Amino acid sequence: MSPNHIAEFEQMVLLAILQSADDAYAPNIRDVLQDRAGRTVSRGALYRTFDRLAAKGLLEWETDESNPMPERGGAPMRRFVVTREGRAALRTSREALLRLWDGIEPELEGA
């Protein structure tokens, strides 16, 4: 498997980060996944996916020192950013899926 191969949930997380733009903090990303994809995600699953995407070089984060969270012991929140490689992986995945979907609609009509 290519290091830029991304599974369905990884794609959703990257897309949710892009949808969140400058507000790409974990709680907002979870909200986007819930609202736009209908996916309820545990905090643990989300952070494991962040770690996996970061290890692949598809995601980075920066700490927001201006936003210390009392419920996190004053620790700043992390804002997530899709890397250039992450955007390329999304494009590649989208193109592959579109090629697979091409012409398949009639097969799904009777389902």
C-alpha cells in the first residue's frame, strides 16, 4: 500500500479539516463529520486517525497559544492543517473513485 493511500475515514477527516478552515480544532472537526457525513466519532478514534495521517505526512498541527483551555489544564488546543501531500492524496483518491463510479449509476438504480 502506498504511503499516500488513504482509507475512507482518513479521507473524511482530511476533508473535514479543509471544511473547518481556520477553525480546524478537534471539536469542530468532529462536528463537521457528524453534520456533513453523519458519522459519530469518538475522541480516541479521531486522535488515532490524526496520528496516522501525520505519520504519513498528510497532516500537520500547530498549537494555538492564544487559546489555552482550562479544561485541558491550560494546555493550548491544536489546529490541524492538511499538508500539500495530503491535498495531493485527496485528489488522487477522488480521481480514482470518480473513475470507478463512471457508468455505474444504472447498476444502482434497482437497488
